[in-house]
Amino acid sequence: MSEPLESTLKPGDSYVQSFARGLSVIRAFSAEAPRQTLTEVAKRCGLTRAGARRILLTLETLGYVKADGRLFALTPKILDLGFAYLSSQPLWQFAEPVMQQLAGELKESCSAAVLEGGDIVYVLRVPARKIMSINLGVGSRLPAWCTSMGRVLLAGLPPAELEEQLARVQFHSHTARTARNLDELRTRIAQVRSQGWCLINQELEEGLVSLAAPIVDRNGQTIAALNVGAQVNRTPPEALLEQCLPRLLEAAQSISRLLQIKS
């Protein structure tokens, strides 16, 4: 695991340590740990109990955290922070109706994601049916290197940035088809860059296949990715390519054009 950013930065005119610590407390809560004691929060964030207590009480006063006895949990108000990003980006206003139409036509789940660190972050999702063992929604994160949207986003990076990303990849086999080393991963990313789309066949999870295409700005830079996902026993890779790829590419290009016109 990489060193937390806060530990490499020092307080100053351009860095407010207390604010950074407040964000780390918010990030400490997750699906695996939705309710935590003061001691647990302090341990997860590398803070003293007194420091964690001040931050939690501040967040509680502001309405972002609630306390139930010794346990703290986030409140729905925390969603304001995420939706501020979505509402400030015109891309997602244009993308949602296109995605809804695509999911309806293909009868498959449709998602959009951006690259954040070594992960993709879901910013829109139109589910057709449950196709993964994990629950995905807006804000969900998955490793970029072994996902279709992640490969599209990595393929769109300048060479130096791509190498920085690849240097941080920690390989582990999700399935027998997962890329096993950097050379294999580089080859697969180069193929995505060459063909302009990505097919992932059960690399992230057994039984899951997905297709992704880039969403680009007026400079031709990849800023997001659009995908459809399916179950391999119902829609094998060959069928996904034949039935879904043309419409996926059309939808991604439509969103890109709307963004370029409106921005």
C-alpha cells in the first residue's frame, strides 16, 4: 500500500492539515466498516483519540456524522459532497439519458467511470440486473488495471503517466484470465489503444464480461469511459461484441459530441 498523502505533506499556506485529517475520517467509513467507535476511527486514520474525537464531533455538529452510543456513522448528508461533483460536471447531465436508452435497448447494465489514482470511480450507473457478486453504485471503486473502463482510461493516458500508473499496480489473480505481469498488461492496454475499445472476459470476476469505450473531450483526450456488462453464460464475449459494441461506440461518441458542443 502506498504511503498516505498526508504523511508526505507538511502544514503550510497551501496545505491545511486539519482539513486533510477531516477528509481522512470521512474516508475511514466504508461498506466493510459503516459504524465505528472512536478508537477504531483513530486507528484507521492514524490519529490520536483526542484528534479523532474533535473531528467526529465537528462532523456531527455539521450533520455529516451521527452518534449512536459509542458508535459513529455517516449520515445521508455526506452525499452532498459527491453530488456536488456530479452536478458541477455537465458531462453527466448529457450522459444519463443516453445511458438509459442504451441499457434499455441492450437489456444490459450500463456504467460510466473516471480514473482516480489507480482506481476507476463509478459516476453514473444504470443497472439492468445484478451481474456481479459485489454491489456497485455511484462512488464505487474498482482497480483500473483489470476492468474494461479502467483499461480504456489507462490507454488514454500519455506514456509517462501510464508508466507511473503501471508502476503502482499490485498484481493478484482475480481469475485464471487476469493479467499476470506488466508485460502482459502493457500488451492488453496497447490493444485497447489501437482498437479504441476494450473487452474484458472474466478477468475481474468469473462469469462477468464487459465492454468499454472512451468518452473524449474536444481535444480528443479521454476523460471518462462508458461500458456495458453481462453474464457470460447468457451473453458470451462473441455475442457481446456483435450485439453491443456498435451501440456502445455510438453512445460514447454521442456523449462526446454533446460534451464538445455544450462545453
